[in-house]
Amino acid sequence: MQYYTVQYRFDAEDQGELSVLVGDVVRAAAGSRPEEGWLPVELASNPRRKGVVPHSYLKETADPRERTEAQSQREASPPGPGPSYTNAALAHGKDSLRGTAEDSRQPAATGGLKPSSKVNPAQLVEGFMRNEVFFKQLMKQREESMAKIESALNEAASDLAVCRDKNGQLTRKLKELDTAMNKERSKWRERVEEERLLLAQKAAGGPVATVTTTTTTVSASRNRFSE
């Protein structure tokens, strides 16, 4: 069974996640392995606390029980001859320099840059694909709406052209009717004037030929009118 030391604090946000602090020791669940950057673990100090933790937040370590047994054996063994004063000082100096170099190479547990716990390339790709599909659907709907609007505008323009053509035809017919009515009015005036002259000559006792001629003219006028 693998054990890990928590390198960064993690606060659970979703159900099934496990909150851990820096320095906590966790062990992987039996038969589990990292999936999409997450690892099912349980606290070594409290196995009832289980959940998934970002695998990048963990650092593999030895079994705490083995470390405790090894430390107990070292404490139980008799102390060997200590180094001389000079050798002890040199050994302490080397250990200090080694520790300083290792600290400079590793970021601090609390102040270092934390890797993103929610970054999942597969989820990012899926999100981009969903956005692209939604954008394509939106553009298609917009094109269809614009096509319908353009079709309606063309139909309205065609109807307007037909109305203008009919309006022009109606205007021409009205002008022709007005002209014909004016001509008929003129003819009626002329006929009424001829009738008035005939009646005046008849009343004055004019020549019969004149009257006959006038009567013939009036009859011809009436025939033309009846036609």
C-alpha cells in the first residue's frame, strides 16, 4: 500500500473530495491509481476520512509505521564512538549546507506555487467543443432568421411594385374617363344650343325650309346622341 505526504493544502469543494493539510500522511485506497489527476486516499491517522485528492498535491513517502520502527531501533541501539570535535563540526557544516541547498531547490510548502487542482485537459477540450457547437448553432439560427427577413422584405417589395403598377393604371384610366366626360359635356352643350335656336326660329315663324333644315339637323343630332 502506497503512502503519501501532502505538499499543499486542499479544501474539498465537491462531494467525494477530501480536505487535507500540509504534512498530512495519506495512503492510497486498495487497488486505486490516479485517474484524470485525482487519487482516492484515506488519512493514515483516521481511515474513516476518505475521498479524492489532486495527485499533484501528494509526494510518495514510506510507511509511517516502518519509519517509527526504524527510529525505535536507532534509539534502542547503544551509541557508538562519537566523532571528534573537528569531525563533528565538519559533519554539521556539511549537513547545514546540504539542507540549505535542498531548501533552495524546493518551494516552500505554504508559499510555493500550487498546481491547479481543477485543471483537466479533457474537460477543457470538451468545454471548448461545447462552446464551438453552441456558437455554430447560434450562427445557423441567425442565418436562418436573416434569410427569412430578407425573403419577407423581397416579398413586400414585390407587392409594393405591383401596387404601384396598379395605381398607375388606375390613374391613367381616371384621366381617360375625365377626358371622355368633358367631351360628352361639350357635345351636350352644342346640342342644347341647337335645340334652343330651333325653338326660337319656330316661335318667330321663320321659313319652312329653314325650319325643315333645322329640324333635320336636330333629328340628326338626336340620332347621333342616341347612337
